[in-house]
Amino acid sequence: MAEGTIKRLTEKGFGFIDTGTGKDMFFHMSNLEGVRYDELREGQKVSFVAGEGPKGPRAENVRPI
């Protein structure tokens, strides 16, 4: 599993993870595990699996560390 930091959360139920590689990873609240979207906060460390969505790369199985 990859790790990163939540960079930005939106009111529409998605956000972006800073992966440390210069490219942010998109995630949707439907890809969370063990946590609700409203429990997340910017700057929080998470682990995830890099996957592919209909519009490009996305984080799946996102979990707080």
C-alpha cells in the first residue's frame, strides 16, 4: 500500500492525496475503508492502493494511518 497526506477535501465528497511524488491522487468517499468522509481532515496521513477510475488514476481502499 502507498501512503500520503490528505491535501484537500471538498464539500462534494471527494479529495486529493499528496503522494510525495509531485502528483496528487484523486479519491472519492466511496473508496474509503474504516472511516467516514466527514471524519477525515486535511493534513491527515492515509494509506491507499493506486487504481484507475473512469477519468484517470484514483486512490482506492483509502484508510487513515
